[in-house]
Amino acid sequence: MDLITTATTTDEANRASDVAVLPVGSFEQHGDHLPLLTDTIVACAIAKAAAARYDLMLLPPVTISCSQEHTGWPGSVSIRSSTLTRIVADVGESLRRAGVDRLVVVNGHGGNYVLSNIVQEANVGERRMALYPRRQDWETARQQAGLVSSSHDDMHAGEIETSLLLHLCPELVRDGYQNADHLAERPDLLVLGMRGYTDSGVIGQPSLATADKGKAVLESLTATFADVLAVLRGEPHQ
């Protein structure tokens, strides 16, 4: 799939959207069966589908973010939360100078906790920024797609992420996910990191993944994006 928008300046001038969509992923280990770029692929797929359906400006992704919990795994790269804060804030300011007043940040990485603070601060005084998907959007998508695992158990490289990549780019999913299940409680994740709870890098049940589930998850997330868009614009919503 294409991760980068190919729109021209003329395309965006004609679109004249008041909302831009910024995918934020990560570059971190996802076990032996998924690529380091998994979170970025997921964020880009959601952002691209939403931008197309609602005729919004699609931005290129932030591909490296706050993955400190994966420190030490080969290939995993992180930036500080303060760096991510500055990137998102700068993007928002630049968009406003170009006449795009609102931004939806589509987050594909659960470790980007700081994005919630960024969005809250941006909305002091007026509605400028939203964070998507919300927790309830993921839960709705799980239910509608018929996922078996819970969001708690299916933390990393499990059923939902593997399903999404089986749908979006099956050529990037390596064999072995059928036998890669690993479940773990992780009460001290912030202290111990992922190494404290998994040797494989997986916490979840990728064996349950199917491409059909991934397609249904993406369709659900594209639909519920309308709710966040309406709130951001101050429009009536259901």
C-alpha cells in the first residue's frame, strides 16, 4: 500500500479542506512475523481511508515516535516525548498558516501517551485538534470484526495488528504467526518495558488473525471517524 500522499499543491487548493489528518506510527519490533513499520502502516491505512471518505487533507506519517518500552530490540528506534510534542505542534501551526485550522492525529502506537496531552493543550480556547482512534473506537471495531481476544490481552503483534496487515499487505506478514501466541499480565510495564514480559516481542494471539477481520476493523474505524470529525467541527453527531 502507498503510505505517502501524492497530492499536489493544486489538489489541496481545490480540496480546500479545513481538516488535515496526520498519521503517527512507530518504528519498533513486532515479533518475528510483523515488520518494524507495523504501527505506521496501520496509522496510514486508517488516515488514508478517512481522508478519502471525508475529503480531508492527508499528511505524510510520523514514522518514529515514543517506543522506549522496546529499547534494546534490534531495529527499534525512539524519540523523546518532548520531540514528538514539538513535531505535532509545529505541524498544527504550519497548517493554520496554510488555512487548515484543524488537525486529527491518527495514532497507531499505544506508547504515544503524550499525544493525549498535546491534543488537550491544543484545544484550550477553541477546537483545533483531535486524537483518533479513541478507546471506544477500537472496542467497536473489535466487536464488529468478530475478534476473539480482548484489547487488554491483545497488546502487541497479536490478533488485531496481524489481521490488519494480513488485509493491507499480506506479503509483509511472515510465516510463524500461527504459533506465536504469548499472553502476559504486565503491571510494571513502565518500569520493566516489554523485555520484562516477553522474549518474542509478542503479547497477544496472532494465531487468531485473518485478513477478513482486518478488513472489518478498518471499515469500522473509517466509519466511526465521522464522530470525531463532527465533534472537532462543532457539528451535531450521533
